[in-house]
Amino acid sequence: MKKTLVSLVMVCVMVILLFSGCNQKPADSGKDKKVKIGVALASEAQYRFKFDQKIMKEKAEELGAEIIFQFANYEASKQENQVENLISQDIDVLILNVVSGNMVNLVNKVKSQGIPVITFDNTVEGAEVDLNVDRDNVKVGRLQMEAALKHTDNKGGNFVLVKGDPGSAVAQRISQGYDQVSAEHPEINIVANQFHEAWSPDKALKTVENALSANNDNIQAFICSADSVAMGIVPAVKAAKLDGKSFICGMDVEVSVAKLIHEGVITMSIWSDIVKGDQRTVEAAFKLAKGEKITPDEVQDIAGIKVPVLLVDVMPVTKDNLKQWINEIAPEGWITEDDVFGSK
């Protein structure tokens, strides 16, 4: 009788446990959880970022991930608030295009939450990020300076350096490329050398107006770190009647600059392969979110910290290869032949 009673109690306990287990959710191993990617971009005003957003979104959808975008419009405090908002939305990984290269504390805050950080198109020096995705900006600076020197038949002359934002690691590393080439070529005479906050076209224009005035319009090259500042200086160059004579370059090959390349006003702009770069960035973010390893192109020493890096290919776009770039390389929707050459 006692054995029968014990057996009955055990059966009841097993039935209760069975039914209570049926009402519980299975533990989330993390493997089936949808990856959530946060993207904090410095500005919505820059032409290329709307394409970055489109390309990244398409790749995230292809991988089955959710992706959330924020734009700070070059305001550091705004970007900090936006990143905190992304953290509150339980992102699994952050792609961070910082307003300033000095935002180590922001990176540390994200990392303290156990969230991997990928810096994108701008480096945060001194931050232990999981990955940095960027073009070789020192190479960009060298390409621009070497093209300017070639434009002068290697004679050199008076050069004006129209740089980007002083807080941007991109602008700083491009500047290193300028310094390297100018040190190698004493025939280059730097008559003006200026950074410009927020890549301001208006401030760039003022720099060039002052340089032209101080040198009686005797300037052979205007080396601009981006298309925004290159476009800003064009009125001053035209007023000095140096358009089509002096070298002018930029970076990003925006539509307005492509037109001026065709017209011979701007000599060259540097193109970065944003399609492949964006796709690789999202693929890496997806892997990091799932705890998988990534294979970088190289490991760079950035301010004393070893940082894995994915490199984005760059190429110069000139009048000679402009049509090929439009038809074969530029992302869909960026530009058409009609935009540059006009409708036939």
C-alpha cells in the first residue's frame, strides 16, 4: 500500500512538471535571434551617406538582420545621444561613423555594454574597436599630391592644401600623405595649409581667397581633401582666371564635381568603392554580432593600439576615365551620363 502511494505521488509530480514545462519558452541560445545592427553616421548632408544607407540596408536584409540608422549632422553631443538610444534598443553591434576622431569615451561606453564596435570611414584614435573599415587615407593624400605634381610637369610650384575637419582622423591621415610627398619634393612650395571645421565650403573659400591674394594669383595647385571643400573654392579659382589651368582635386566624385571634371575646372577626384566597402562592413557586423571571427585585410597600429582593418579600394577619376566610371563603377542611382554631359 505504501509503495502504491509513493508511486502515485511520483506520477503526479511528473505530470505537473511535464505540463509546466510545456508553458515555458525554450531558452534562447542566441543562434535563432535576429541580429540587430545599429548604424550611427556623422551626417545626412553628405551625398554619399544616403547611398551607404541604401547599400547597408540591402545587405542587412539579405542576411536576415535588422538595421537602424541615426544621423548626427556633425554634432558630437547629438551623436552621443543617438548612440545611447541605439543601445537602449538592444543592438547587437554598432557601426560608428564618428563626428570626431576624439570620441574614445563613446566607444568605451558601447564596449562596456558588451556590444562590438566597428568604426566606419573615420578612425577613433586610442579606442580599442573590434574593426575599422576605411580607405587608405594616407594613400589618398599621396595620390592627390602626386597627380598635382604631374600636372605641373614635375616642376612643382605654389600649392595650397585645403584640408577637412581637424577632428577627423580621415583628414589627419590624408594630411600625412600630403606631408610625405611634399617632403620628398622640394620643388613643391606650400603657400597655405589649413584644416576646415565640418569640411566647410565657406571656410575653404576664405582660405583660398587669402592665398590667392597673398601670392598674386600665382598658385599651381589646390589640393582639397574632399569634394565639399573643392566645390567651395571654385568661385575664387574662377575669379582668378585659373580654372582649367591650376590643378584642383577632391574626394568622393559627387555629381557637381563630376560635371566640373568634364568641363576641365576640377582635375581629379578620388573615388572609394563604397558598394563593396558597405557590404563588407555589414557582413563583418553580422559575424561579430553572432560571436564569429572575422579576417581583416591587415592590422594597423592606430595610436599605439593594434586594430584589425578592412580596406576600401580607391581610384582617381579624371576626364580620361570619367565615362567608364559612370557606366561601370559608380553605384546605381549615383550619377548618369546625362547628369554630366547633358541629354543628347
